[in-house]
Amino acid sequence: MATEAPPPPRNGTEAASAPVPPTTEQFVEVQEGEEFGELRRTYRSFAFPLTLAFIAWYLLYVLLSNYAGGFMGTKVFGNINVALVLGLGQFATTFLIAWLYSRHAANRLDPKAEAIRNRMEGDV
């Protein structure tokens, strides 16, 4: 039967150098703290507006596909019509949002999360 517990120390020196995991009370204290609240606000201020914008953009595409067939069938050039351009735009938007989120997380979220983690693990 596997457990999540680390293996027992092999000698006395490993036990002395092993970090002590934070208690439940410490996690709750950090979660209720201002720094963690700021981390959540930073995340939400980016994720929620972009999520709502993308859902609106996707629903617009679906509604146009269902109810504006003539418009969606309009040729842009050659055999390329509006529906194809907007459909490929969905993919482009998805990749753009993923790239923007990656940049946002690396620049604004990860440093704050790392600071909290270091404090919780006693590195700082």
C-alpha cells in the first residue's frame, strides 16, 4: 500500500535537515492573509475578464453560424469565406490567450506565489 509520506531517514543527519511541513493552521493563516488575497486578485483581474471576453467571442461565432448563414458564407477571397476566417480566429485567440496568460503568470503571479511558498517552507 503506497502512502504520501516520505521514506524514513537512513541516518540521524537526514532527520535533522529535513524541512518541517507547515501545519493546517499556518495554511489557513496564509490563505486569509493580505498577500494571498493580493495574489488571488491579481489572478482574477486577468483570468475573469479574458474568460468572459472569449466566451462572448465564441458565442458570437456560434450565433452567427446558426443565424447569419448568408453573412458567414460571404467570400473574402477565393474559396475563403467569413466563417472560415472567424473559425481560424477562434484558434488564434485561444493561442493568444494562452501566451498572454503564460507571460502574466511568469511576471506577476509566480513571484508572489514563490514568496509565499518560501515563507511557508521556512526558506526566508
